[in-house]
Amino acid sequence: MQPLNCDYLVVGAGSTGLAVVDHLLRREAGSVVLVDALEITLAGEVGGLLEDPA
């Protein structure tokens, strides 16, 4: 894996993280990388029940 170069690194895709990314992209402030980890899997359609990964 090669290093990523960006102007802004946003960690977390919660409501605040997405709002920050949206603001930066609308202002064309530079390149943005958004990093988030989902530690559980979704079952069925989006918004369905969450399964325990264990």
C-alpha cells in the first residue's frame, strides 16, 4: 500500500465528519480523504438489522 497525499484527512464518517467533508468540497479547498471503519456487518437491505460480527 502506498502513502496517500491529501490536503485534509477526516477521520470518521459520522454527521460531523460528513459535514466537514461537504464544506471542504463545496469550497474546493483541496483534496480530501475520508477514513472510517465499520466493525459490524449490515444484514439485508440498508437500514436492516445489524449482525454481531463474532
